[in-house]
Amino acid sequence: MRTTLDLNETLLDEAMKWTGAPTKTSVINEALKQIIKEKKRMRLIEMAGKVKLDVDIDVTRNR
């Protein structure tokens, strides 16, 4: 999908340097993946202690 964006060239160049991404498209796609991954990870962390699991690890291992 083609989209016109007004990007900070300094940030884009630095991101390309750090990631080794060969194109602007690839560095932007990688950044989007990382944002999504981080948000999902934070959601899991926020759920800590909110889900009660009644699991006996010894029984599970012997299955």
C-alpha cells in the first residue's frame, strides 16, 4: 500500500543505520512490528496475577 508520510529524516537515517535496514520501507515495517510486539508484551505483563491457573506441574509433566 502506498502512503505519503512526513518523516523525520534524521530519525529515519539513524534507525536505518542501527538496524541495517536497506530501505526506508523495511525500517518502517520493522518499527511497526516492534511497536506491536512491545504493546502485546506490556498487555501480558499487565495481566500478571489476574488469571488464576490451577495447574499441578507434576501432573502435567506425567501426561
